[in-house]
Amino acid sequence: MLLKELHILNYKNIREATLQFSDKINAFVGLNGQGKTNILDAIYYLSFTKSAYNAIDSQNIHHDEDMAMIQGRYLNADNDEIISCGIKRGVKKQFRRGKKDYKRLIDHIGLIPLVMVSPQDSELVVEGSDERRKFMDGVISQYSKSYLEHLTQYNVLLKQRNALLKQYAEQPEQLPDTLMEVLEQQMVSHTLPIYQARVQFIEQFVPYFQQVYSAISDDKEQVSLMYKSQMHERDLLESLARTRSRDLILGWTSQGIHKDELEMMLGAYPLKRVGSQGQQKSYLLAMKLGQALYLKAEHILNTQPILLLDDIFDKLDSERVERIVQLVGDERFGQIFITDTDRQHLTKILSQEQFDAKLFQVDNGEVSTLNEL
């Protein structure tokens, strides 16, 4: 899957831009706050029907305007795909494939596989387990619509159970047990497919992740990633019934796959505790680049995901930066979009490797194509 052309109108600080891209590497350079990340976010939007940074659509429209538009022309197996989105204040957004509107945005997910690496990824290490589950869910949902359906339904049921727990917290004796049992049985029916998909994902993903980390670190460190779940050893229906009284006190559901965790290890120790900033960033890059390799292998169309690398070189030594660029430049990875503040540094690396590359300058929302690297 290749993004050949992108049109942006009033998206964040990008007033208007029409850009044609290289099939391999496209680099956006400029000072911080000029709009480089907003271009990558527009590309992300066309894959996931939402911004990577702001879920409130109206806040992604340029503050002086009433509407925004993003349109991409993709090349997929020698066929053009036109994907477009219109966002208007106070109106439901329109997402379209060709000339046909989507009835459900969920039906678009997976058509254009994409992996984004950004400074926000540090949350995978420093924040709670929610962020690490989102990572798993985001990857699996790109190639399994049934997983996304099960996950969506499970979350709806979980929200309903939590609402009942809060409603009857002061009067637990009036809790409608029959209704709770029905909810819990429905939750369990969606749990097993989610759990099995996560187990399979981690088993298949870890080798890609370790392979990439080895390349970035030059084989100097060993890493691992382990899936922790209550489902490994518990019957969920029984656990939900057993902990119902405690959950009434807590006001939330303490058992289920929404409590699953990914354990990140550097050698024999937790990455969060012993990893330097450079090691943590290398770990996160390996997860995301490993994700790209995994999606290429697992995607039903065998499509190489688009790779967005947003400001990834900070806190990495020059040797690791060069190894990363060399790595993503080989044939295992598809089309790549990079942002950086240091034009000279990026130009030097790209010129040395003689990549098929295109360079863009971004200044205060204005995008210009630079003729030479």
C-alpha cells in the first residue's frame, strides 16, 4: 500500500497542501511547532478515521474555519484507492472510500495498515496497563475485524456492568442478580476469542520485535515481552460471580481481559526500572517496527504497512540513528514518512544510503518540496 498523493485543507495549522510522495522515504523538516506532526496525523487519520492526538474532531479544524478535509490517493496492487474525510463543526464527519460513504467507520479499519512511532509512545512504558492493552488491540484490530467486533461488544458490556455496580453500591441487596448473570455470561462469550487472539499475537509478534531490537542495539542487549492475563488460570464466569460483592464496594469490575498486561523486560529486569532513556526508546521503536513486519506477514492482502516516524531520533546516539534508518530503508519495510528538526543530519544519512527519498520543508503550516537532499 502506497500513499501517492495527499490533499489537506484546514486540518490543524495546515491551511492547504497538495503533496506527491516517494514510494520509499518522505522526510519533513522544520522547527518544532511548524506542522510536521500535523501532516503525519492527517495520514494517520485516513487509516484509523481519527486523529492520533485529539479524539475531538472539531478541535482538529483550523480555528478560523468551519470545516476541514483530508484526501489520499493510494496505490494498492496496481489499483488506485481514493480515501477522503470531511469534518464540519456540529455535523457528523463523512468518511468515504471512492464515492461511497461508510455506514460504519469500523468497516474501514485495516484497509490501509499503518504504524506510527511518536514521542507519545513513552506512555507504553511509564503509564498503566491500559496503554499496553491498547497497543495489542490496535495491532490485532488491523487484521482481524472479528477481534474488533468482540472487543467493542465486551467494552459495551463492561461499561454496563460497571454502571450497575455504581448504581447499587449503596443498596447491594437490591442488585438484580439475574441481570448481572446475563451480562457476565455475555462478557464471557466475547472474552475467549479476545484472549486467544492476544495469546497468538504475542507468540507470533515477539520474534519480530526481538529481531528489530537486536538490529538497533547491535546485539548488545536482550529483551523480552510477556503477556500476563487472569485468563491463564481462572474461569472468568466463576470469578465474576465470586467477586461481585467486592466489585460493588470498588465500583468497577476487577476481573476480566480488561485487566491484561504486557510485561516489558530488559535482560532479567523490568524495562521501566533499569532501562536508560535510549534503551527505552530503542525498545519502543523495536515494538513499533516489529509491528510493521508482523502486519506485513499477517495482513490478508500481504500489504506492507505505511510507517510514520515522528521525531524519533531524540535521545538516541548517532550510531543507533543510522542503524534505524538503514533498517527501515531495506525491502522488508514499505513506504516511510519521517519528521525531524535537523535537516543536515537527516540529509547526510539519506544521501549516504542513496535511498529513493523526497524532502519537504514545513514552516508555519506551509509545506514546500525541496529539490535536493
